[in-house]
Amino acid sequence: MKVTTLCLALLVSATRVIAQAGNPPTFTLLPEDTWYSTFSIVAYDPETEEHGVAVASRPVAAGAAVPWAVAGLGAVATQAAANRTYGPKAMALLEQGLSPGEIIQRITNEDPDRDRRQVAVLDNRGRTAVYTGRHVIDRNFDPNDIVHLGSYAGDIQRTNFSVQGNTLASEQVLKSMATAYEIARDIGKSMGERLMDALDAGNAEGGDVRGMGSAGILVVRPVPDNPASIGRTVDLRVDHSDDPFVELRRILNKRLARPHAQRSIELAQRKAYADALIEQKRAVELDPDTDALQYGLAERYAQIGEYLNALLALEKAIELQPRYRQEAPVNVNFEKLKGFVEFQRLLERTP
């Protein structure tokens, strides 16, 4: 009670001081642009049956608002003044057999605020359709809108994918995204890597004129042996960062390293040590700071007889996780290392 009374007294006192000094100070907050004025890509791979969506934008958590995808069905990117109902509505209409063009016409006709929207729809046949509302384009050339004045809005639709954006530095943002995706696809990169390459290419051309803030990647594919699975093979977001592209690439690489490490284990179990080493090295290239991957690399080098490299990898693993000092001496893969003085010194070294 005494604390409450004291607080009230201080508040009254402060109010009197302000009143005596004249008008109280005013504070103006900068208006927050909640539009997901952004660049995105929706893509389909007919060989793997994967659908992917990637997005980058200035506002916080674009990866939570823009992408929608259902395994075996399709993908949606809803942006500008993002209407989050577009995703589930489009999926329901895809299930009914409507084309992307028909779906966009339906969902925008039902939306009185459609002039502020931009949306892309992609189906499981690789067909695309994109809608950019009139006000999305007009606002980029409104002299009263300093933030967006002179920027670009549009899309590029190609076989099995589409790139789209608004509040962009120029049309070159989308052109570079499309080219980067096609190059990555043609050299056999995974869907997640293709999408990441497209985002990086768009950012390199100026991206969103307001700057960077958030990004996300979503990849889905059918999982026939697990009908209950939603099939999300990649579902990553950077909700806020000074450079979301670097951070998203880092966590994507960590995600992509796992299949290589698993294949390495399977190959080593079949005594295909040379191939196992290749897979483990690729995992470490993608994610060099995970101790288990470095430890696995030490095992693969030891299995193939490259003992010096095995010691170097083991040293790195111990730096990342000291418990390997206890595990390594009883690991049968390191049996031939036990005769090396360097191995003993490594285990005895004080952290």
C-alpha cells in the first residue's frame, strides 16, 4: 500500500511540474509499414514432386505470413497487404480441381481489399498465376509515399515457377531471381538451395527498397509411407535480422547437412568407406560447427586409413565438444590411432 501511495504521489508531482513548464512533450512514433512489400518465389519440381516457397521482406516475420504449401497439391505466396486467408482458400480450391488462374480470380473477386494484394498460386502440374492489385502498383509511384516512391511491382512466370514482388529496386530483382533458380535447378541443387539462391540473387540486385528484415523458406513433398506426415522437408524462418539472407543460408545449410551425414553412416555400415567419406565431407562443408559431424568425419578418415586427417578432425570435434576425450579411446574406429603419440596427447590435453 505504501509503495502504491508513493507512486501516485510521484506521478502527481511529475504532472504538476510538466503543467508548470508549459505544454507536455509529445512523442511521435514512425509509422510501421505492415505491408509485406517483398519478393518471393513459388516453385514445383515434377521429378521430386516438391513444392517450395521462399520470401524476403522488410517487416518482421514475413516467413510466417507469406508462404503456404501443401504436399502434392500446390503453393501460394500472399504478400503486399497480405491476406492470410488466401493460402487455405487456394488449397481448398486446388483440391476441387480449379486452375491457378481460376483460383486467383475467385479469391480476389471475393476480397473487397484486393487492390492492395499481391498473390501467386502454383499447382501440382506446374501451372502458375499471379495477381498484383492496382494500388500495389500505384503506391510505388505516389509522390506522397516517400518510402515506396519509384519502386517496382510485377512478376515473371516461367515453367514450374514464378517470381513476384513489389516495393523492389527494379525489375532486375525478379529477372535475377528467375535466372538464379534456373541455374541452380539445372545443376541439380535441392529445392531448398534453389530457393535460397533465388533470394540471394534478388537481394544482390537491391531487393526491397526499404531494406532487409526477415526471410523464410518452405518446401513440402508427398510422403507415401507416412500419410499422417505433412511432408515439410524444409520449414525455416528468420523473423528479424540485420542480414536475414546470411542467417537463413546458415540454418538451411545445417538442415541440408543432415541427409549427407545419414547417408555417410549407411555407407560406412556397408563398408563403402570411400563413398561414406565423400558424404561426410559434404555434411561438414555445409555445417562445420556441429561437433557430431566433425567427430563423424574423424571416424570416416580413420576407416579409410587417413590417420593424420582423422586426428585433425577429432581435434576439431573435441574443441567443439570436450566429452569426445572420453568417447574416442573406446571407439573401435580409432583402434589404429591408439598407437599414435598425437592421439594420446590430444586426449590428455587440458581444455
